Amino acid sequence: MSRRHCVVIGNGMVGVRFAEEARRHDPVARALAITVLGAEHRAGYNRVLLPNLLSGTMQDEDLVQYGAGAGLQSEHAILLRTGTAAIRINLAEQTVTTSDGDMVRYDHLVLATGATARVPAITGIRGREGEGTSARAGEVARARMDGGGRGPGAPGKAPTRAAQEDGWDAGQLPRDVTALRTIADAHRLMTLAATARRKHGRIAVLGGGVLGLEAARALAARGTAVTVVHQAGHLMDRQLDVPAGRVLAGALRAMGVEVRLGVQAIRWEPGRGLWLDGMAPDGGDRSRAGLDGAGRAAARAAAELLPCCGLLLSAGTIPETGLAAAAGLRLTPSGTVAIDDALTTSDPRVHAIGDCAGHPGAAGGRRAGPPAHRSRASRALSRVVLSHPAQGRRDRPDLRRGPVPRARRPGL
Ligand SMILES: Cc1cc2nc3c(=O)[nH]c(=O)nc-3n(C[C@H](O)[C@H](O)[C@H](O)COP(=O)(O)OP(=O)(O)OC[C@H]3O[C@@H](n4cnc5c(N)ncnc54)[C@H](O)[C@@H]3O)c2cc1C
């Protein structure tokens, strides 16, 4: 059997895990050559630990769990191309065009492009493409720029200084606004926090969900004044009931984190702060629901400025599916790349895994669960690809009969 080539797009937690699993089943690369394309300029790392950078309890290198650069390549015979984004997939030709300007042919393609921070539609911080613009689009754009304009799709403009320094694309967000999805984001937030401490200012965290609260706690632990701004009447309203939310808010306040509930961020004003609407001194909800036009105008006039030097957006994520959609792969109604029980997309040679993928049968195609499940999916897919002669659907093993877990939640 001739050696096949598997290209993985995405050097994140799941993509690297998949590559390692595939190599474990094929240790001397007899069956499969593997190339991993990663837009980020570093080897795979554990994003879950990013708040520990903010609190100062960990350094960048502590997050690298696997696939450390050259290690991944020499120990696992995997070609890892960091700082290289995939910018186009041609399903008919079975090729991927990279930001370096070359074209890579594949027998199997694995999409592990993850998800990006959602940029809410707030005056002053909307990304170029408006609601839902991803912060990570900047990362891919940067990889394109680093291609030096060599490739098709390279915009041919020099990277901004900020982009050169920390991977942030100045075109996406104002300089004092960031998400927290990458190590580069964490460094950016640490710089904003240091400025806030120096100026006796504060950082606003938009979003009182798990990630926002983790980040707020970590910032406060390092002596940064922080205010969490949350639209609902209590924190973590998707997971907790009102009394539990109150207990949580009390615990955060005891740690020095200010909590503003029932308010909506409406405008970011650089150098001044975040304008809030629906502010109620007791933290209760004073939303505009039920107000007539005059009432809404009065509410607008009552908007209040929360003075702060920096803003962390923690308003959810959106799956990174632009490449897949542009190639014509089917998406689920919730916008993930649609996969079947064998983690295969609408093209039999293309698989998707991790945050970018969803099973149409799983709660509207939503992404699949916790890290342990995703890790099992990486193992499962490695077996699919290795046992798959790359000829199409009919040759695929029936995974439902074997020991391989199915993609459907909660078993992914
Ligand atoms: C601060 C934080 C805390 C978290 N805590 C938890 C937790 O406690 N529990 C939990 O279950 N989950 C948690 N998560 C979510 C978890 O990190 C993700 O579910 C996980 O990272 C998904 O892995 P992935 O490989 O699918 O995507 P990612 O890890 O996002 O990796 C995707 C990679 O693909 C790359 N990429 C995208 N497009 C391209 C392209 N065109 N070309 C090349 N490369 C590309 C990106 O640069 C990125 O490196 C947390 C996330 C964060 C940010």
C-alpha cells in the first residue's frame, strides 16, 4: 500500500492530539505522512490554562503540553508548519493553499480549526466584518502577511508593529480591547492590565460566564482592578440559578472583583471606558424590554460610563468554519462543520474534529463536549484515517460496531 498524506489544518489542542494519535498507530510513518498547518506561531499548547498566565502562576512554556515544535517533528515524524495558515481548500483537486504560497496535496484532510472569540456588535469595537467577527481572523490574516505576499491571497501589506510583536491584527479590534483565546491574547491582556495598575485604572470584562470570571479572578489576583459586566441578572446564568449566582457574585466581590449585573455594554470609548445601558444600582435587571420609543430614548440618555483602560471580550465563541464553507462543505444549522458518526464531512476525504465540528444529531449540531471526549475523538479519527484507503464512503469501516466511540454527544 502506498503511503498516503494526511493534512491537518489547525495546530490547536485537538489537531495536534489527532496527529499524535495517528502517529502512535503508525509509528514509523509507513502508512501515513502527516503535515500540520498552524496559523499560530508556536507549537500546540493548552488554552484552558491561559488564565494562569494572567495570574502569574504559569509561564508560556508551562502551557506547552505536547508537540513542542521540533519535538513533534523528530519524535513523531510529523511535519509541523507553524505560522502557516490554510487559506483555500480545493476539494476536487484535493489541495490546500497555504499562506506561504504553496499548495499541499492531501489524501485525507482533517479540519481542526477550532473556534474564535465572538466580537459583539458594540459601537467602537465591532470588527471589520461586524457582528460575529472573530478575533482569530487576525491570526490567520497575520500568517498570510508573514507569507510576505508570496502566496495567492497574501494581502501584500506589511504586518503592523502590534502584529509583529504579539500576533494581534490591529485591524480587528481597538488597541485597548482584546479577547482571550491565544497566548498572544493573554500577553496583550497582561499589557493592558499593567497599564491599568500603573494608572490606577481598571479592566472591564464583558461577559459573566465561566471564561470571563476565570479571567477576572486571575487579573484581580495580580492586583488589577476589574469589573465584570454581565447582561443577565445573575452570573453564569446558563449554568446557575439565581441564588447560586448570588453566592458566586459575593465570592468574587470578596476577591476584589466588582460585578455589574443587568447591564448592556453599548459603546467603547478609547481612553475613557465602556458605556453601559440599563444600569441599576442594586444590580437588578433594568432592560429595555417593554419600553416605548420615548422610554428607550430616556434609557439611552441615562447610559453610564464605566471608566476603564482596557476591555476583555468574553462573550462566547464562534466555530471557525470559513475555509470549510468557502470550499462548499456542509455546515450544521448552528454553523459548525457537519460531520457524521465517523467524523467525516460532506466530502468523504475530509474530516472535522474539535470546536469547529458538530454532529447534526447533537442538539442542533452544537460542538462536542469536554476535553476527555475530544481526546477520544482524536483517537477514533486516527483509526478512521489509518484504516481508510482514501477511496470514499463505501470503504469506510462501520464504526458503530467497533470499539471506536461515536461523534454524537455526549460520547465524542
Ligand atoms: C481561557 C480558556 C479556558 C478554557 N477552559 C475550558 C475548560 O475548562 N473546559 C473545556 O472543555 N474547554 C475549555 N476551553 C475551550 C477549549 O480550549 C477548546 O474547546 C479547545 O481548545 C478546542 O480545541 P480545538 O483544537 O478544536 O481548537 P483550538 O484549540 O482553538 O485550535 C484551533 C487552531 O487552529 C488554528 N487555525 C484556525 N484556522 C486556521 C487556518 N486556516 N490555518 C491554520 N490554522 C488555523 C488556530 O490558530 C488554532 O491554533 C477554554 C478555552 C479558553 C480560551
